Amino acid sequence: MATRRQTFRLYPNQSQQRQLFKARRLHQYIYNACLAGRKHAWETKGKSLKYFDQQNKLPQFKKDNPEFAVLGSQALQATVKRVDLAFQAFFKGLRKRPKFKSLRNYSGWTYPGSAGWKVYTNGKHGKLEIRDLGLSIRMRGEAKQWGNPTTLTIVYRPSSNQWYASFTVEVPTVEVSPERSRRAKYGSNSDLKYESIIAYDLGTSTAITTYDGSEYVELTNPRFLRNKEQEVK
């Protein structure tokens, strides 16, 4: 199996849009709260908070803040994880230090598993149920390949005022026959039949490749010039 990302445009009505905007705002709040929590722990105690330090506080947080009860637990955990991944990338020198995000710059949220949503499509148009929000939204688009959807990310684009559903989908891998694989390797995807071939190129790792109609034989490039250069050095 291979994993592909497929994106469809969502067409929520006005009532559904209000709920989507609310969920986006709540996830943005969680993201910034986790960021603030890490910053406070480091500045006051010299402690670096980990993912589970913050994830384990979510149940009590939802009890203390009933407004967040509408959000699914897995989606909330994914938002906390997003903060953790941002800090991991920073510590590895791959990105700048994570910053607080304005609502405009907070694109959306993720359902990391199958809980909280269900999609009805065969790869062309369809309907998306976001169960923790109680929404059933019409969607349009066509996937190049469709299979088993495993994760969902809801994305909002302020510039166009449009909502999207982005899925990761498990799709079957296409098996390639050994003969077609050999043709691809040796520079030809055609179905032409050759009785014999001799090909050479002294600029590659393989100097000569021969084909007698049944078997390929490769001769390694001896690289005479490079060897002589090393002797001179």
C-alpha cells in the first residue's frame, strides 16, 4: 500500500461555516495556550515541557472550559502534537522558534485517525461528516487515486474564503512486471522487442550494458582518467 494526499473543496452553508470558524478559533487558542505553557515553564522553572505533559492535561481543561467540549479528543491531541513537532523541528535546527499564531494565520486542524469524521465518496465529489461538530458538508473534487482514508485535515484559506478537506489515503501500489522494470532501468519504457543491444557511456558508473534478448550484462566503468588523476596527486 502507498499513502497519497487528496484534497476536496467543502461547501458549508452559513450555519455550518459558523461552526467551522468556531472550531478553528478554539484550536488556535489551544495551540497558543500550549506555546505559552512551554514558554512559561522554561522561563520560570527551566523546564522543557513534552507532548505528554500537555496532552495529559486536556481532559481537565475540557471540564474547566465547557466551550471546548464540542471538540473531539483526538483532534485536540493533534493540535497539541502540532506544537510539539514545531519545537522538535526548532531544536533540530530545521525551523525557527515557534511563534504565537493569529487566527488569520491558523489554517485549521487535524483528525489523526478515523474517529470524529466519516467521508462518503468513491473519489469524485461526495459528503463529509464531522461528527464531533455534528456537521454533514457537501464536498466537490476528484482524486487521482482513492482508497482507504486514514486522516483528515480541515483547512481554511482566508484569501479566498474557502474551506477544504485534505485526506491521507491508503491506495494499492501498482505492480510492475520484471520486464517493464528492466526497460525502465535501461532507458526505454516502450514495448519494442530487441534481439540484441550494446550501449556504452564512459561518463556513468556502468560503462557498457549488453542485452542478448534474454539477459542484461553490465560492465563497471573502470574510470581510467580518474584513476590516473589520483596517481598524479
